[in-house]
Amino acid sequence: MSTIKSEYDVVILGAGHNGLYLVSLFPEKIIRDLGLNLELRRRAMASFTPYVNQGHHGGLLLSNLDEDVGRRSMFELTGNDKEFDQMTRFYNLSRVFAAHVWDTMLQPLVAKEELRRRFDVDDASREAWRSLVEEPLGVSIERYLQSDLVRGLVFTDAKVGIFTHPHDRSLVQNRCFLYHLIGNKTGEWKVPVGGMGAVAAELERAARKAGAEILTNVDLRALNVTGKPRSVEFGVNGKRETVEARFLLVNFGRNVLAKFTGRLFQPDRTDEGSVFKMNMLLRRLPKLKAKKYPATEAFCGTFHSDEGYEQMNASYDEASGGRLPEKTPCEIYCHTLTDDSILAPELREQGFHTMTLFGLDAPWSLFVRDNETMRRQAEGKFLASINQWLEEPLEDCLAIARDGSRCIESKSPVDIEDALGMYHGNIFHDAPTFPFAETKGQIGKWGVETEYENVFLCGSSALRGGAVSGIPGHNAAMKVLSAATQS
């Protein structure tokens, strides 16, 4: 941008907060409306969960393309067909819920009771509402499923990124579960071809085409959110600049907004982040002890480790007591098995792959006193968790950088907060919310409003925000259009 004007109709502060492939949750309407040229590719496998049964290494393999693959694999685990049928019934709860709710995500908020009435049409809908909104998620998991491994598998979607347990009375686990399972009415996670770089490039192209001016490497200095118009003071290219805005849109957390407005940020206990993230570049995929399954199948979907139901209850209790769990639940993803275009051609030819690990029950409070020491200990424990299922240590498969270091990067919640300002390392900015108004004052609102006139949230801190769904951005735009016509 060559010239910075002194006044703008809309100024948007902040950029995308992470590269999670949850961009697959982009509502199709948003993609169509913006004219985005994005290919979201299905993962052939949904998940692989290794286990040991009577000294034999096996694995529960669930496919996105062939239901019989999962049914046969479940039979090997349980010795019956009932658990697979029960798992299907359990997941149908979220599909029924999504059918009633998904389209409302791009509309103003309605009261909880009004939304509940929309479910009062048949037994399946009423069961979905009861199981996912009214009672702790652990109740329905234990009602539908008997296998500890399967119970744990389905509960992981309720605790990735947050610190919770199945019977948490706050129901934050229910809210997190819904975030993961209702996207586009299916909840299926897809991989953006070209990676998040392709997504960012398309969003940039669409924004510039619409006339937006984009300024990066900006140091935000001060906000005046009470003046008319509002103003933003920032530094760029060594110069101090100030611009005025009729509307100010905030794409960072409420905690950061509070800092710049001089207000006290009052978080809820459920806002604490709980994630240990590891990025790796591998020279090759490791072989599994469960020799029946090739690595290309096992790592194609979500690979679960130490995520049994009772195991995660134990790890939650240990972390709550201020101890790094003895067994650390985690899951890994290898998206280059679905789309290897993010790798250089020579790396593809040599069989290189990227791998990402998400560790659970790793709350901010565990790391804040001695982050360096705890990060090293956690990295070792999470690698050990994965290695127990492999014929060779994952470390032996890591690529080596030019300086001789291993291609592995680990981030604790403290690191995430320090680098990105996310409150206590919460990848959702704060606790996920239900898709309805929880107070009278929220009814009819877009969920992006702040206490300041014409200052709106357009990122994950908005109600129904979280991850990179695009929903709060759409809803903030609708709020701006509505406010502009009324003033």
C-alpha cells in the first residue's frame, strides 16, 4: 500500500491466528459469496487408534470412504457389531443437531428456548438437544458406548485445545465437541490443497479485488474506541501513523482488546488453553508395530495415542494437580498424505512428509512457572507416547536442517500466548460458546458486538467464533452493513 489515508469506513485489526486446517469448516456460502478458488480435499481415512490386546498390536481404522473398513476394524477390537452401530448412532446426534443449527450460524442469535423448540419435532432431535446441550457429554458417551477406546476416541473432539473432562458441569466440553462436529452439517475435516498459504492467498485476492488495502508488519500502539470517529495509532516502516475509522473490527482476542482500551480482562476458568503443539518434517514415515496397517493408512487421518476414556480422566486429574501426566494423550496428523503440494518437488520425490502433533491435558498453568524445562519434558513424553506404537523412534525419521538440527518445533500454551497474544494459549482465543444467545441482551445480536459503539469482533473471540471458520468475519460484516444503514 503506497499511501495511507487519514480516514476509512472500516479498519480491521489483526490477522489469522493459526494455520490449523479447520479452514475446512468454512461454510460453503462464505466460499461462494467471496468467490474463493479453494479445493478442500477429503482424507481417505478418518482416524487410526492403535492398541494392544493380549500382547498383539492392533488398530481401530475408520475410513471416510468405506464404512465397511471401520465396521471390520471395530469387530476385531470388540468381537461384535454392536459398538460400531452404537458409535454411528452417537455421531448421528451431532448430524441431527447440525441439520437444525448450522444455517443459523450466519444469522442473528436466537434465545436458547427458541432454538430448543426447533428440536421439539421428533425423538431423534429431542435426544440430540438433550445429549449435546442439556447434560454433560460424558453422560451420552457412556450411555451409547461401552469400549473404553471408542469412548476416548469420540471424546477427543470435546477437549482438543481446552482443559476439561467428560462430566465438566460448565459444559465447555459439549461446546468444543459441537465446534468440531457440526461444520457444513457433517463435521468432516478436509485438507485445503496448497495448505493455509493457498487459503491466505485466495482471501487476499478476494479482499484486494473488493478494494481493501492491506498493511502488514504493523506495530499497534493505541486505540481510541470511544471517540467519533474511532482512531488507531500504529507504527509501520519506521513511521508513526494514525487513521480514523467509522467502524473498527477486531480480529484478536478480548484480552488484547482490553489491554489496548485500559480495561480489566475478566476471563472464565474455562478460557485456559490446554495444548502442546509439535510441528515436524520427516524424511520418511515410520513403520508400525501393528504390521497389518501401512503407515500411509495409519497416518492419513487422525492418529490417536493414549486417548482412552479412563486414561484421559487420569491425565486430566494429574494435570489438575499440577503434574505433567505420566501418560500424555495426543494425536498426530500427516496432511501431506492427502495433499503433498506444500512440499518442494525434491522433498516429495524423496518421501518427505509433514507431521503435526496436538497434545492434550497440557494446560497453561503447568508451564507458566518454568516453561523451558516443562517444554522439554513434555516434548519427550509426547514423543514417547507415539513411539510406543512404532517399530522405530519417530526421532530417527526426522529430517535434518542445514545447521544439523532436527526439524522439530514444540510450542507450549505459554509460547503460544507469548507469540500470538492468545489468552493462556487458548487456540480458540477463549472458551467455545453454544450457538444461541445465553443472555437476554444477546438475543437478536450477531454475537460480534462489544461495549463500544461501532467496534466489533470479527475473529475467534466473537460468539460462535473459534478456529478459522470464517463465521465471525461474515457476522461482523453483516453487523457493519446493518449499522451503516441505520446511521
